[in-house]
Amino acid sequence: MENQGTWTKDEEGYMDFEPSEMQRMYEVVTDSYHQVYNQYLDELDDDDEAYYKALEDGYEMITDYKLINGAEEFATTYTTPTHVLDIWYETDAITGKRVYDKGFIRISRK
């Protein structure tokens, strides 16, 4: 199952999703990742070790270029044992530059 939508960010950094159900799904996936990663970070007090321990458990967050819908996009991907979430920026049609206050989201169930 895959869900797609859009997001915008206001001046205070609050993100709003369309359709609105995407916000709950976004929060479930990102909170799940951060809970596991932060638990290991508290235990190990080392970013790299926490990253690899979370990865062993099936949790990962990567920000890099990724092929999405046939285009190379700068995206953040959250992976959990149950979901993959991609979030990326919209590109201005005229300038070709990223628009940092709006973009797209895709959540897939594994």
C-alpha cells in the first residue's frame, strides 16, 4: 500500500499535510524511528553506534539524492520495519531551484 500527498511549512516550522491523514502517518513513522535511534543514543552516547544499532533493528534515516518518479530528488527517507517514508521538496518550475517550504510525501507499507 502506498499513500502520497503534499506538505507545506509555515514561518514557525509547523508542517501541514494534504491529505490531512498524511500527518498522522508521517508522525507514526518518524516518531518510531526517533524513539529507537534516541534510545540507542542515550545508551551508547555515540551517534555512529546509535545509527548502526538502529539499522540492525530495521530503522534508518537518510538524507540524500534519490530517484523518485523518474527524477533525481533531494529527499529524506525514513525506514522502519513496517514503512518507508520519503519526503522531498517541490522544485520551482521557472528557476529549477528547490522550494524549502513545500514539497511532497510518500509513505509505503513494507
